[in-house]
Amino acid sequence: MRHLATLARFRTAYAELLSAAEAVRAEIERAADPHGSAPADIALVQATVAQAYGLPVERLSIKVRDSRTALARHVAMALCGRYTPHTRVVIGRAFGLYGQMVRHAERSVADRCATDSDFAAEFEAVTTKVAAALAVFRG
């Protein structure tokens, strides 16, 4: 009888473990979906930056590495970090990337602004457009 009770506890614990594993798997799949819908304010920043750089907005969330697209993606992620309340993880997901890539983008933009006055002026112009678009969006 004692063995049957142990077996029953084992089955219950195993079922709970499987349930927890399934929940974690579902969360990972949700996080890994680069084409999931981004929060509206992040999508607005993406659209505004893409327009400023003359790119289709979809290019910001696919793994294209040409310099113009990468620069626009970095600018958009940095501005999302500055003007939206979302975490780096949420912002990264909206771009199909990991959260640490948002921090890299923020540093990259800050470093380039500090060393390249032309880029700093360009970044300031895009920042003004994004701030205006978000002000209208938020009412």
C-alpha cells in the first residue's frame, strides 16, 4: 500500500511539472514570435523612424544588416526606450530581437551622437518627429 501512495504522489508531481513546462514553452513561443503585434506606441515609433529613414517599417523587425537599416533600427529602439514605458524585453520582442540588443542600440546611438555631430543633428530631428507623433497619439 505504501508503494501505491508513493506512486500516486509521483504521478501528481509529474503532472504538475508537465503543466508548468507547457506554460513556460508557451511563454517562450510568445516571446520568440518576431511578427507578433507590437504595442501601439512602439509601432508608432517604428513607423515614424522608418519614414524618416525612407524604409518600409517591416525592415526594422527583420534581420537585415545593411548599415542604413541597422542605423534606423538602433535609432528606433533607442527612442522606444526613451519615450515608451515598456521594458527592453518588450521593445526587443517588437523588433524580433532580445532585450539586451535594445541596450546595445541605446549605447550605440549615444556613442555615435557624442562623436558625430551630423548624426547627432539627424537623431535630434527624428527625436522631435517621434515626440510629436507620440504627443498626438497620447492626446
